[in-house]
Amino acid sequence: MDCSGASPLKEMPLGLDEASAEEYASQSKLLQEFTNVSSIDKAWTLKPNNGSKLLVVRNSENESPTQFEIWSGSQVEKEFQIPHSIHGSVYSDEWFEGISWNSDETLIAYVAEEPAPSKPTFSNFGYKKGSSTDKDCGIWKGQGDWEEEWGETYAGKRQPALFVININSGDVRFVEGIGKSLSVGQVVWAPSTEGLHQYLVFVGWSSNGRKLGIKYCYNRPCALYAVRAPFQESKGNELNLKSKAYEDVCVLNLTQSISSAFFPRFSPDGKFLVFLSAKSSVDSGAHSATDSLHRIDWPTDGKLDPLPKIVDVNRLSDWCMLVWSSDHTLKLVRIDQPVEHLQFVEMEAHEGDLPRAPPNPQVILPAKMMRDYLKPTRSSCCDVCAEDDCFPGLYCSSFLSKPWLSDGRTMILSSVWRSTQAILSVNVLSGNVVRISPSDSNFSWNVLTLDGDNIIAVSSSPVDVPQIKYGYLVEGSSNVPEWSWADISSPIPRYSEKVRTLLSTLQFSVMKIPVRGVSENLSKGASKPFEAIFVSSKSKKSDVRDPLIVMLHGGPHSVSVSSFSKNLAFLSSIGYSLLIVNYRGSLGFGEEALQSLPGKVGYQDVNDVLTAIDHVIDMGLADPSKITVLGGSHGGFLTTHLIGQAPDKFVAAAARNPVCNLALMVGTTDIPDWCYVETWGCDGKSMFTEAPSAEHLDLLYSKSPISHLSKDSRIEVTDPPKNRESALLPQKRDGNAFQSCQKRVPNRMEKTSVTPIWTRHRAPAHRSRDLDLSFLVAVAIAVARCRLRCSSPSAIAIAIAIAVAVAHRLLSLVKTPTIFLLGAQDLRVPVSNGLQYARALKEKGCEVKVIVFPNDVHGIEKPQSDFESFLNIGVWFKKYCK
């Protein structure tokens, strides 16, 4: 038969039919439009008098040398090749990275991988002594000893070490005196004084034992260290110290009294060193928590204090002085350091709360005591209260390299402020914290760089692409300076007309969600409403509501802020409303709310999400029959918990590298301590062990989403219940699932095992969501009666108890169609976690789709993988939200 004229068959991608392929093609075009939207993450101000040289580092992907280029003006001035025998690749991540020029631009300090250790050489005749080349016939290199690494994203990276290069000579020197147990990063040059030795200040992470994962984990203890810089004439490496007891010290720990110190920044005049601390994280065990800002006075005589005084900038306002003025008003004077910077804040007393006799004209009291009977008459930077709209605490993921205004004491930084990101000014001498980005908007703001006393920032929202802003001080009301913000036009094309049109049809708001079932055991902060960002269409459709995607961030001590996300804007534009939930435990809401979650994962956070969903349903903003859920990491933990605890709530789910089985994860992850802290709370920090007991594994398993898939379908019936009422109720819900319902029957009756009739066959892939509970109870009672062969009142009570348990068993079977997006190189939540759950879900007859990205880590951030991930999520949700 001649088939030469026949058209070739269309080859469809694996797992796709023609309709799905059409949907893929349509959505991929739109997703590409959003992917092309320009991101604005960094900015620089280049001025002739503010540093004239630029360093460009080119790390090699093989064993070829690392290349340094020194640029001056618009051309390369010098070029250096640094072989691997000196050091490996230069660290360029946001944590260990540290590249710092000295003041006269002759020396550069930086962090790079230490040289690779020599490995044993073998030949056909066995071990070979001495050196040899890889080209020698019959010669090969062995592996040598295995070395600990810093976990996720640091696989294959060697120990970070400190080096200095002289750009005049090209000479590179290893900074000596730093112990092998210290991993270094974030190096800066200390202020130089003519005739005195110059020092380097760096962050050091000690690793005498196991190196636990450090990515996203601020709970790893670290400290600031000082070491003498090389290329200076000296008889030794010893530091010039005030105390003779430390004369032989080569490296000095500057922050021995605090468990965490990083992001060191010297003031412009060199008189003090400021740094951020995550001591709340280190002390509690939570991987991220409220930060604190600290200050150390730096000696001008070059003699370092071995035990310098560390000032907590955040607590400078914790002590105040009450001054009773002649007009019978109280003035609250905050005690700052130094004293000449005292600030007077007018205060108004609550009627009837003041004592009849005025207090001592100058009484020093803790500021927190003022809350009971004082309130500010105007908004001020003296945040005595910690109410809903006040400063929630510092939550910073980075600092500018030069964060100072011209007064030399005010830092500009970005910090999470509930569900937004805000720009703050912090006076490190007085402790004043002022929100300088607009507070009347729910947009998120991020500082990019400073231009003298002006600020270059970026602002965006879930429905507004990033816009560059220029901030400057103007004279406001009452002659008080205020910040004004102007738009800066960008020369870069930012987005297409199609994207502009689609975004113009969307709107967003930040909702406050009251906590459901507040108990006396909850702290005040944990009892306050949490928040959710709601993105929806502006157009009102009569009796028609768009399907809803519930978005859940990971961590759990992270946050979703109201900034622009290309992927979420894409999902909004294909017809979905978004409910982005910042459940209790998220950053930006105060330490009490954050610390309320450890020990309650799988319960408190799940209930918060369900409360938020019910909130938008009650407001008429969501169709309860078209709800999907999407989350990654701990957000995937919540996603898989939700489809197990509320299986009738969701028509589809998507999980990116989800935590599904804590008992499996604890032995394979780079952060096993996380499993303990989130399961047991703060006590888990001391309980953590590399060899979990059977009891530990049992609790870890019971807290995991996979426990919903392994519920025993057999109901044991033994002895009679104590009363009829107890027989009518299922066992107490522990936040994860209903436990197997074990009831007792009369002793005369033989122990019987009751197996629900439907468990003889595999559950359907997508069962109806309109199952009638009363019908299930009636069927279960009939089954129980038949199996018990008894119609006595006690047997009826037992039958009802069995019926309730049976009904819950059927209604709680996980049945939501779920897509899994997994990174094969993930060390945080290894791919085995998601695969085990996906296979178990498929075994139960549920529809499952799995995509594994072979070269991706936990974040699935490679551009092609990220694109394919969200394209598949969009198509998957569209399939079930028709």
C-alpha cells in the first residue's frame, strides 16, 4: 500500500493528549510573556570620586585558573590568573561571599575555596608514592577522605577561606592564623590609621562536628572575628590588643557574648562597627526568626578590646525617663547613648490612669511599663507599643555594602513588615526606627542603593511590575523632614502590551484573618490576626467566581510579601484568584507569633490555612467547589497535609519538593535538626540526635502528611464502651488525623475485626464530593450489625461508633489529583520524600503526575525548570477547574 502521500502522525509528548497539548501551547506563550518582564534586583551609583576601580571575577567550570580583571574607566587595566594550587572558585553566594577593597584600592580581600587536598595515586601495581600526572598510563587518582559540606547548594564546594590580592604585583596571600574549623565569609576591611596595622573583620562559622545545612538557616551559630591583614611589615601575626592576656592571639572573636553575628558594616567615620544578629533563631532553634541590630565601638588607637561591649541597638528605647512638665503633661525621655542625643516625645495620659500626685520629676522606668497608661499623641519613632500597625521587629535578609546617610549614624535597610516589605531608617546611636517607605500602601519596597542622602529603591505589588523609585527628604508639616518618592523611567523595556492589559484587570488586597479558637494558652502575639494577600479580577461576574489557588510559602518561618512575582501574575492572568496565606509562624509578625508554630506543625498552620479559605468563601470571593492548593518545601508539607485532612476541599493540588515524611527526611536531609524543632518545638533543639529512637521516628511519622495515606482500614472491636455517649464519638483529633477507632464489646463476644466493604476494591481515582454522611453511617451500621450478629442496645451503640469511624475513614481518604515537581539534586528535602508520597498516593488510586528535574536543587530555580514547573501547574489546575 502506498503511503507516500499520507501526512505523518503527530508525535505527542509523553503523557499528553491533543487537548492537553493545545493547552500547553496556549499557556506557554502567555507564561513566556510574563517571564520576559524585567526584574530589578540591584543598582549601583558610579561617581568619579567614589572608587575608580572595578573587579570582575570569572570562575572556571573546570580546573583552569580563576581570572581576575581590574577595570578602570571603560577598559581592563590588569588581568590575573590564579591557579587552583592557590585556591579554587571565588564564593559569590549571598552568605559566604565577601569581596572588599581597602581604602586606597591597592588590596582586595575575598573568600574562595581552599586548595583541593592531595589525593592518593594508584597504578596497576598498587599505591604509587610521590606525584604523577593524570596522563601517565595506568595511573588514576583515588577519592581520599570524604569531607563535610554546608548542605543544600554547597555540594562539591570546598571550605571557604580568606585571601588577599595585591593588584599592583598580582601577589595572592592566604590569610594565616584562622583555624581549620572556621568557615569564613562576609569579609570587610577595618578602618585604617596611618602608622598602625590594618585588620580584616569577617564572619566565622565553627564546624568541629557535622556541618548542618546553612542555606536559609540563620540558626547556625556564627561570630565576628578580627585578623591582621597581610602585606604589612610585621614580625608576626599577633594582634595589637589592650589586654596582655591575649598577646599570642592571631584571630580575635569580637562577639563572644552573643550567639550570632553577621553582615558587619563600619560607620563612615570608622568609630563603630554595626552588625546583624539572628540570636533568636540560634537560641530557639527556629531556622529563621526576628533579627536584632548591634553596635561595637571601634578603637581609634588600633588596640582591639578582647571583650568589647556589645550594644543592642533595638533595646536602646527599652529604658525611658518620665519628666513632669509645668503644664501638667508627661514627657517621655528615651535614654540613648550618648546622653546628648536624648529625644523628647510628647505624651498624653489616658484619663483616670495617671496617679493623683505627679511622679518623681525624673524617674527612670522600663519603656514597656508606659504602655499601661500612656499613649503617643502623634506617630513617632519611639515605638513604646507593639500593636497592629507598629514596628514588628527586624527581618532582614541582606544589607547594602554602604548603608549610611551622611550623618554617619543612620542606616537605610529593607525589612519585612507583616505581609509587605518596607524601607526603614535606623539610628544606631539612639535606636530610632522609622518606616520611610509609604505606609498608606500595601506595595512592597526594597532599597537598591544610596545616592548620598537620597535613596534608589524598587516598588512593586502582585499586580504591578517593579518600578524604580527615587527617595529624597523634603520639609513636611510642622517643619519636620519627610521622605518623598519620585518615579524613575527605566531605559529597559519591562513588559509587553499584552501583560500590561492583563495586569490592569487585576486587583489585590491584604486581608486580616482572625485566629479561630483562641485559647488561654496562646500568647498575645499568637492570638492576633494573621494575614493573607488576595489577588482577584476587577470585573464582577454575577454568581460566577473564579477558581481559587491557595498559595503556601515554605520555611515555615518565611513569608510571602506583596511584591511582583512573574509566576503568580501568570496564574492570576489565566483566570485564577490567589489566596496567599501568611499563617502564624511567618516572618514579619513579631516573635511571639513566630514561636507559636514550632511543635504544632501540621495542626496550627493547617488550621490557619483552612480558616483563611473559609474566610474568603464566607465573603463570597471564592467558589468552594473550585479550590486548588500550591506549595513548596514546608508549603508542600501543608499542601499534602491539607489534601489528607480536608480531602473534599480541593479539586487539585501541586507540590514542589514537599516534606511528606519527616521520619524519612530526618535521616537524609542536610537539616535534621529542623525536623526535631518543628516537631517538638524549642525542646527539639536539645533532643536532636543523628540516631533517632523508635519513639522519635513514630512521632515524626505521625506528624507527617504520609500518615493520612497509611491509615489502617481495619477497625478493631474488643471490649464495651463505658457509656453510650463515648461510643458515639470518634477518638480525639490530634491535628493530623482521626486515630484508628478502637471500641470495646462485651467480653462474651469474640474479638472481631471489621473491614469496610469498599476496602476490598481500590478507591476510585476521583470519587464524588457529594457523599451523604447519613447514608454512609446507615451503611456502616448495617455492616456492623451483620458482622456482630447482635441487635442489643450495647451492640447498637458499638455499631454507631463503628459507623462514625467508618464514615470518617471513607471521607478522609486522600483523593485529590496532585502534581509533584521535584529536584533530583535537592539536599534539603531529598527527592525520595516526594517520590514515596506520590507512589503511595498512586497506589490508593489517586491521579498523580510527577516531573523530576535532574539538575535542580530545592528551589527549582533554573530558568528552564522554573518555566516548565509553573506551566505544568497551570495546565494541571485548568484540567480540574473546568
